[in-house]
Amino acid sequence: MLHAQVWLRLGRGVRDRRAPARHPTLATIARDGRPQARTVVLRTVDAAGGTLDIHTDIRSAKVAELHAAPFAALHVWDRGAHLQLRLEADATILTGAEVADHWARVPQAARVAYGGSPAPGMPVGDALAYDKTPDPACFAVVRLQVQAMDVLHLGRDHRRARFVRADGWAGTWRAP
Ligand SMILES: Cc1cc2nc3c(=O)[nH]c(=O)nc-3n(C[C@H](O)[C@H](O)[C@H](O)COP(=O)(O)O)c2cc1C
């Protein structure tokens, strides 16, 4: 029930620009071992497979971080549902021909987020001293295979549950 609700809310994030799950926070482990977190857009949800996709520039720090340590956390606070989702996932970076179908669905105006010069995070002499030329070779899909979920429901009573892939998603209640 709660497990289904989580995937329902995540799916809504893909379809509805105003849904809270539209903009989760993606956390990774940086090369120096420190956590890094940033807002992303949830692009695809596969509830049956327990995977989520995010689009990014292949040259961004998060891609290098995920190559070095392919583990991520995704956080959503769904205010309307009084639901906090904390997902733990294994991450795979998909590029080139294997994401050609994703690239084909990225609207023209949105393609400027992938490509351009200099690469994301590089120093620039002035705030706007960069160009944004779309480049499909810079487009990457971060595929998150969810391994575990910590779900906190802040209703009149507080409920917390943990769902684990290795247990076939059997949930266990936890003290909140
Ligand atoms: C509302 C919002 C949505 C964003 N969506 C994405 C996204 O889908 N993919 C992405 O790579 N960066 C996205 N960003 C930018 C990231 O938060 C981040 O600044 C950028 O990806 C660089 O992160 P990195 O250096 O840790 O790789 C978004 C930022 C905001 C504020």
C-alpha cells in the first residue's frame, strides 16, 4: 500500500511539472568522500523494474562521481502527501546510441542543457561567458536502480517503513 503510493508519487513527478517528485534532490559521493547534493528533474520512472532516470551532461561532476562510486540517494519531500522519500540506488551512466531514444524526446529548447563550452563547473571569466550548443555526445542518462527506500509519513500518527529490493520489497515498520 505505502510502497505502491511511493511509486504513484514518483510517477506523478514525471508526468506533472508541479508534482513534488518532479524535482528530487540527488546525492552522490564526491571523490574526496564528501557528500554532494543537487536538484534534478525526474525524467522516467519504471515502477515494475524499480528504476528512475535523470538526464545530465556527461561532463558534469555528478557523472564523474558516479563513475568512481556508483551509489546515489534521491530525496523527495511531498508536502501534500506528508511523505518523505529517501531512496538508495545503484547508478549506471548511459550514453550514445543506448540513449538515442531519450535524446529524440528531449525538446529542442531543452537540449542546450547538454553540450556547450566550457564544460559544466569550469571557471568562466564572466557570469555569462559560456555558450550553450546542444551536443548529443554530451547527453547522459543516469539510471538509478533503487535498492532500498526509507518512507516517512507524517500524518496524525507518524509512520516510517523500510522497503528493500533484496527482500522482494517486503516492507518493515520502523520507529519514526
Ligand atoms: C529546478 C532545477 C532542476 C535541475 N535539473 C537538473 C537535471 O535534470 N539534470 C542536471 O544535470 N542538472 C539539473 N539541475 C542543475 C543541478 O542542480 C546542478 O547545478 C548541476 O547539474 C551541476 O551539478 P554537479 O556539478 O553536481 O554535477 C537542476 C537545477 C534546478 C534548480
